[in-house]
Amino acid sequence: MKIKTEFPHAIREIENTFITLQDGTHLAARIWLPVDAEQNPVPAILEYLPYRKNDGTARRDANRMPYFAGHGYACVRVDMRGSGDSDGILYDEYLKQEQDDALEVIDWIAKQMWCSGAVGMIGISWGGFNSLQIAARRPPALQAIIALAFTVDRYNEDVHYLGGSVISEALPWASTMLVFNARPPDPRFVGERWREMWFERMEKSPPYIEAWLTHQRRDEFWKHGSVCEDYGAIECPVMAVAGAADAYNYALFQLLAGLRVPRLGIYGPWAHIYPHHAIPEPAIGFLQEALRWWDKWLKGIETRIMDEPMLRAWMQEYVTPSTYYAARPGRWIAEENFPSPRIFPREFYLNENDSLTANAPAQESSQEIIGKQSAGMTMGAWGIYGIAGTYADDQRVQDAKSLTFTSAPLAEGFEILGMPQVTLDVSANQPNALVSVRVCDVAPDGASLLLSWGVLNLTHRNSDEFTEPLEIGKKYRVTLALKPLAHAFAAGHRIRVSVSPTSFPHAWPSPVPVTLCVYLGASKIALPQRPPQAQDANVKFELPEGSAPLPIEWLAQGADFATLTQDLVTQKFTLARGNEPNCYRITAHGLEYSESDADIFSIVEGEPLSARVRCERMIALKRAEWDVRMESEGELWCDAENFFVMNVLRAYEDDVQVFEKRWEKKIARENA
């Protein structure tokens, strides 16, 4: 990355100021802006997060916010209610209160002397979610947004449920938020109130997993904040960015298809990370693209950004399966519109002799599989952040635990772009069952590269809101939309579709071992085939730039770990992932920030009720005369009728325990 220190505008930083809301709540903000902005007002860019502006996101903010400010923008980074140095309690994700507060914040920004009255929003993950949600509230000053790594459907495309199945990694995320919310405000900004605010947060902030498991169907709880309920509510231009390795990649394609406002999409090979810091490579000059967007929509400067194709995507090529990728080979492509009239479904049928063919079977037959509870253990993490050990390994072990249907070697290569669609005729021997489908690119040497996957809780086959148990032995036709793809199959490679009634830990197992029957006749996959075009060669991005990194001193850099073990006596499989303690000191104000985490997923083969998830978290904050540490533990397990969840939070001051709270809850399973 090219580090820039010279900009068109000299800038100044306001390390902390408080925005007073109508109910008296104070939200803490950090602001970067041109030094003469009060004399020559500029548009503003808001990022609105619960991750703490002065330590949690300080490193990435330093690389972006001065860059934008140096090009003539006021950049405002606000800690949401209940986070960082702001007042209040953060009771859950994406509440109406969060949106209401944002409307007041945007109005406050637009009225400042240094602001021209035009405001944009930017954000990745939570910030991408709420940029869209707040745009749907249509605050008058909000003129455009950039959303990265986001969802449009809070129920089926966030870390809670997928296809009506509980995602086991919901507990790890809830555990992270429990310890995040327990961090105290900084005494530098709130003074002696810090300790009172700290204890109030720890006492009142709930474990989010309890609410999430209480709503196992797509009810009003999840419809709130899901912008797919009404794309027409968004009336400002939207730039949408997603990565193929990230869990949040469905929504870019859905958003481009659903919106009617000016919109652009960029789809790279990236994990959950800004694309100028790309993992895997290639990185792009994302900040330059963002400036072209802001200049067009906030300043009215013609940058020709809207001359770009609606969708620019990295067409990935085959790579040897690995649990980490520094880079993914491929090339940039473009579609003028999305959905593209150039893309058409190419169908392959599940056929006899474990084959995948262009023609349907001459007569119907069936295959059965008793689900292996360990199926899913080598599929990689549900959410990938570019960390070693979290990508899907070679799927041959996984394939052996599934029904597999493999094509003949391809005579010619072809490319796909979009979401594969799977149609299956299935029956089960239990009233509660799921089906998991994976698509792999099988190389001539037999290596099986995971491309896409999806899960469907079969009791959700007709509705995520109104579920229906299966009739034992009855044949049902179901459809699954798999994770989107931009992938080039090479000649000589084979396509493999694998089907299983288990996929732990991505999907919580059904209460009883399931025998799934797949009927070969109409069962098929439709791959969105895209013909290459000469214009693809015109897609180019500048090399990444950024402002100077935050000066820090590393005090400890713990290793990441990911292990999968099998007890050969008990047949217990255990997947453990996490990182050892990392600690760095922020030079400017001396704060030492330490963090570590561990997630452990375990299950005994043949015993779905043995599924268990355990999470451990630690965060410590320290400077002269201030030393606090927060630790949390969480566990999720089940029986045939209920989920059980336990969380405990402990806090220490000067290594002396000063707080402990334990939550335990039993939640009935609703066809889960």
C-alpha cells in the first residue's frame, strides 16, 4: 500500500467531542476535517459503530479518515449508545434506538459550521448494515452511502440462522459482543464517571444469544432492519462491496437486483476486510474509488464513477485447497447490469453411479445417506477474516461423508457468476431434518476445492416464518440458493455436488440421526454461466493508497491456532480456533490494548445431542494508574426439546476481581 502524507487539504483532528441527543444522552465522536472547514464548509462522512473509536477501530480509522479529510471531507466516527465513551446501554444489534440516534447524529453533523449540509455514510459489517438501514429511514441530509460486507436479510444472512438452521457460530459472535460491551469508557474523556458507567454496562448489557435463540423463525424481530423487506425505502445512491471469502456476500447481488437508485457493486476475492488491505490479494485502490463516489454524490463533481459497469467482480480460478490464501488467481470482469441478461442457468442433474450429467436420468431412482455428525468440520469458518486455519480444507474427507455426484472431466472450461440454485427431491425418516449441499471444483489429481454451499432446515421448506414438520417418508421438492460465485472451471476439471443431512458446526444438528433419501430424476443444480466478453479487459483499479498508520508498539503478538482432533475411542470430534493474547500500546496516549479468544466446537459421531460450543474471551485495557480486564465464557448445548445457553462475565481492576455475573437460559427448540 502506498502511504500518503501530503494531501490537497491540511487537516486537524478533534480527538473527542460529545453529541447531545434529545433525551440527554451523550454520544462520543472523533472528527477529522480540513483546517479551514469552518470558513469553507465541506461534506461529511459518518461511520457509526459500537467498536470504540479511540482503541477498537483506531488503527483502521487512521488509515482512512485522514485520507478522506485530506481530500476535502469532514470524517465523523461516532461510538453508538452504550459503547466506547458514549452514554447508555447497547441492548442488541440494529435496534430502532440505534437508528433513531443516527438520525439525530446526521442532523447534528449537517448543522455544524464546518459541514456543507451533505452527509454520506460508510461502514463495513455492522457499519455496512446500519448504513443501509439508516438510508431506508431517509434522513434529508444523507446523500449517498458505501456499504461493505453487509446483509439485507438479518434472519438468513447474518450470524444467527441460515436456511432456517441455527448457525453454531452465533455463540462466538454473541460472546464477542458480551465482552465488547463490558469495556469501560476512557477516564480521559468521561472522568470519574468511568467506573459507574462500567458497572452499569456490565450489569445491564445482556448476552445477545438469548434473544437470537428465542426467535428461531423469521418473525418481526428479524424483519426489523432487514432492508430486503422494502428496497424502495432506500432513495440515495449506494456503492456495495463484498468479498467471495466473506460470509456476507449474498447481499451484494440481491441489493443490485433489488434497488432502483444509482448503484455500483465491487465483488473481490476478499475475506471480511476493507479491500485496500485485501486478504487474499489482489488489493485495490478502494479509497480512490470511494473518493470518486463521494465527489460525485456529495460535491457534485463529475468523476465518471457512474460510467463504470454496475458490477465489477474478480473471476477466481482454481487453486490447490488450503486453509489460508495470501492471494487468489483470476481476473477482473464486468457486467453493465445485474442481473445480467447475458448470464443463463447451466443445469446438471444428479444421476446414477454418483454422476453429474447434463441430461436427466432416464428413470427415477434414489440414494440414501445416514448423516455423519462430523460432516462439516473441514468446511472452514462460517465467517472468514483472513486468518490462517479458517478456510475450507481439501473436501475429499468431507465428500466421503456425503452423497456425491461428480461430472466427467470438462471438455471446455466455462465461467459462473452469481448464486447457484439447487433443486432436490428428498424424504427423511424423521419429522425434523436438514439438507446441506456443497459444490466443489475437482482437479485432475482429485483435490476437491470448496466453491459454494448452502443449508436448508427442511421444516422451513415453504416458509421461514411458518414452519412445518416433515411427514416421514414423504417426498418433497425443495430449493436452495447457495453462496454466490465468481469462478472459472478449467478444462479437465470436474464439478462435484455433495449432499448431506448434517453440516456441523455451520448448522446445528437435527435432534435425532437422520436418514435422508435423495431421488434422482428432477434433482439438479443450475450454475449461472457467464460468457466472457472483451470488455472485461477494461476493468482496472488503481493500486491501494492510505494515510499513515497509527503509531503503535507491539508488546505481544500471539499466534492464531486452528486444530481438528478425533478421539478414536469415543469418536468425539473437536474443532478449536482462536488466537493467543495480542497486546499493543498506542503511542499517542499510552493505552495498552490486549485481546484473546478461543472457540471450541465438539460433537460425538452418531450423537447429535452431544453438539456443544464453548467460547472464551479476554480484553484488557491499561495505562498508568488504570488497569482493567474483562473475561467471558459462553456455552451452548441442547437436548431433543431445548437449547441451553450459559454465559458468565468477570471483570478485574488491578488484577482484583470486582464483578461477576452469570446468565443461564433454557429455550425450546422450534423445529430446530
